[in-house]
Amino acid sequence: MAKNFTTREENYSQWYNELVTKADLAENSAVRGCMVIKPYGYAIWEKMQAAMDKMFKDTGHENAYFPLFIPKSFFNKEASHVKGFAKECAVVTHYRLKSSEDGKGIVVDEDAKLEEELILRPTSETVIWDTYRKWIQSYRDLPILINQWANVVRWEMRTRLFLRTTEFLWQEGHTAHETSEEAVEETLKMLDIYADFAENWMAVPVLKGLKSPVEKFAGAVDTYCIEALMQDGKALQSGTSHFLGQNFAKAFDVKYLSKENKLEYVWATSWGVSTRLMGALVMAHSDDKGLVLPPKLAPIQVVIIPIYKEPDQLEQITEKVKIIKENLETKDISVKYDDRDTYKPGWKFSEYEFKGVPIRLAIGPRDLENGSIELARRDTLKKEILPIEGIENVIKKLLKEIQDNMFEKALKFREENTFEVDTWDEFKAKITEGGFVMAHWDGTPETELKIKEETKATIRTIPLNNPQEVGKCIYSGKPSTERVVFAKAY
RNA sequence: CGGGGUAUAGCGUAGUCCGGUUAGCGCGCCUGCUUUGGGAGCAGGAGGUCGCAGGUUCGAAUCCUGCUACCCCGACCA
């Protein structure tokens, strides 16, 4: 299956595409730009969902569901929001089909034109704020802390599996607060949760920071983000958290009566991560032998493969494996015993290696004699023979070690590919090579756009707690007080 | 939407320039036997509207015209 697999060196984007499809994560569908997420890929997404869902709930959020369709008129209400999304909205204009005149096919029934056209949500701010208006009257109704897991549609020109698809899955949190301070606090709290998730579950180190005005969300006052560096030196925005100020409250007339009996607009946030995280996961860790999954998100953490010649040998092995498997499962480790007789051990080794299973155990007659088992770890590809006795404890520890090792490796990569530059020539050179380039910027959108035009690089983020230092903008030479992070981005 | 490319079995492809048997090969699939500590071997077998629609021709995967889909590179974006 994974024979003739393109290497990262040869062609990074082809490597990515082949990896995603051959590892059974997803495939292209009949509809351009849309993907089928296959069971193995979806299992990873479900693990991501479960972990984040718990984090959201632990911080007081509740799940709800808002509709897929949004009345077109809602989109007129917040000017910059319209501008940001108008170009990529799918629109429903009719609600019925009929047989065509010639009886050969089916056509849109022109008599079934909708009074008001419906937009397939590119995000749900509008429908949610239209709803919140009805829910909020008094400060006693606040805060509202709601999240929804949903699909959204953005009609993109160019798509890539997981990284940018026409329809994608995500979660979107939408909160309403009494004060600006509280909303900002919420925005940053969720940013922290995203960073925590990325680093501790995905083993992907991220930079937390603020988006430049050019890059921020349409309708937000401030957009915060987590940015990760991929192995090809390009940045991937992996999550965003927006402080919306009173923009949507004003657009949808959402007011509350304060303790002082004054009518005030509420303060808002929204935050989201999507199936794009799957792309980040793949591109951050995987190698030329296939996927490498962090143990905390791997659908299968340990696979056990029997090696045998005779049926009775398999029986003995299976008996032994049953005990090992139970011991592992007692320790909350997910185990698959692949005793299929239709594939040979070598084939299975390659298969699970390609699918990124963190630990592989192989057990044969020789092991039964010696009370031993062969353990191979995916991240380092190292193999060793260990006693079966107590193997569950070794594995428990090793899974943690693999998780940590993957993070450390990714962090080291990022550190080795983060550069400070002070001149325009240096900047252009480093940007071409790839990586995060820390440079002074005069703070104007004009300069940012010029830099983008000339180098394709954008400001990925202005890091939180950024050290202040005197410097000159690499492009305009104007004074600057801090370095910002430039990179080419996905 | 611009530039480039591709379309032949489930997947990958040869054949196309220069029209001519039954469209070939690899992987995968099915059956049987032998195998099993890193992608097994042998034997047999199934599987094709050659992207679609026209046209030229005695004859089209091959030449001509039109269309469609997909991929890559740009512009746009998470």
C-alpha cells in the first residue's frame, strides 16, 4: 500500500496528499473541494473532539446547535463580516427539483424559488447573534458560554485535504459578556486552551499571539491565534480566538439592562478550530515512512502482531496476547491484536508503521519460549526485545515518553527554524528558505501588504508578552518597538 | 479566473507522434497448494463504454472539433 511513497524531499505537497490518502485518513469526493473523512481519520478527529470538548466543558461552556442555513439578510448587518465572507458563500435559491421536459433527467423547479435566499454558513456569528438577542435582557442572563460542533462551507478556489476544503468540520464557541474585560479574558482563556491542546495532545508547539489588522477575522476587534511551523518551513494557523467587541451586539441589537439599570450592548467572543488540525498533525510529525501519531490521539496505541507457522502456535500466542491485551487495557491503553491470517507479518509491520501506530509488539514461538516480546516504537523506529512480564508498565511509560519526544522534536525543529533578521536582504533570504522570521515592522497595513506582495510572506502573529526593543522596520526603516513573526503560510 | 498538464481494469501505467490482429504490463482482487521473526512463491482465474459527444476513415485508444472532470503553479482564503 505504501510502496512507492513520495518522500518529503522529493515533493512535500505530493508527500502530504499521498500520506493522507494512503494512510486512510481521507480522500477526495465526487464534489470538488470536498473530502470523505475515512474511519481511521475520523477516529483521530473524534479523539481531538473528545479532548477539547472536555476542556470547553471544564471551563463552563455548553454545547448547542444552530442551523446550517442563514437568511441572506443576516449577512448585511455587520459590514466587515459581509466583506470578509461574501466571496465564498454557497447560496440556496430553490427548494425543489422536478423531472425535465424531455423526461431524461431532473432539473431545478423554477417555480420553487425561495422568497429569501439562504446562505450555507461559512461561520455562525450572524445566526447566533440574532438568537442571542432573544435570550438576553438582563445582566442576569450573562454570560452566555456556548460551543457548537458543526460543519461549515466556504467556497474556496483551491482546496487541499484537511488544510482547506469547501466543507469542513469544526467547533465554534460564541460567548456574550457584560464587560469588555470579561470578554477579553474569555478570548485569551480559549486561546490558552487551544495552545494547551496543540502542545499537550497533538505534540505540536505553537506560538500564541495577536493577528495583524490585515490578517484578523472579518468582524473582530482583535483576533488571537496559535501558529505552528510545518516541516517544510511554512506556517499553519491552527486555531483562532476573537474578541468581537460590541460589533455583533450592535449589528444585531443585543442589549442588556445592567445592575445600574442602564441599557448596554453586550461584549462578545468567538473561537474555533477545525479539521485543519488534522493537517497540522500530519505535517508536523510524519516522515518518509508514513504517519507518526502522538499516543494521546492515536486511535490504536499498541498493535500486536503474531508470528507463527502452525495453527497451534497461533493458538498459544493468542492465549498469551489475550492476557497482555487485558493488562494494557486495564491501564487505558488502546490495543489492537491483528491476527488476520490473510496478511503476513512483514506486510502488517509496514501497514501499521504507515498508519503511525505508536507502538508495535510482535510475538512468536521464540518469544513464548523466552517469555519475551519484540517492541518497536514508531517515532524513533527502534526495536528491542523485552520480557512480557510487566510489559504493560513499560508501555504505559513509553507512550508518555513518545508523546514527550514528539513534542521535543517538533519544538527543536521550530527553534532551529526561527530566525531574527534586521535587514531587508536578510529577510528575503530567510523567508525563501522557510521558517519563522522575527523582524521589526512599522505597524502599518501598507507595509505588511507590500512585504506580502514582494515575498509572499505574511505576519503570522504578534506574540503575546513580546519583548519590547528598539528597532527599525525591515521594509520602511521606520521605528518599531517589537519584532513580529513573518512566514509563508498555508 | 489566468498558465501548464492529465484522463486507458479498483490503483499505477504502456500503447497515441506515424490509425490496422484478441488493448499490454505491475500492484491489488478470486481459487488452490506451499509459506509466515520486515511488504511471500507457484499455478490457474475474473476484471476494460480507452473521460463524454460528434466527425474523418474500409478500420479510431491513436487523427479532427466541441465539451467535461481532475491535478500542479498563480490570484483568493482558515
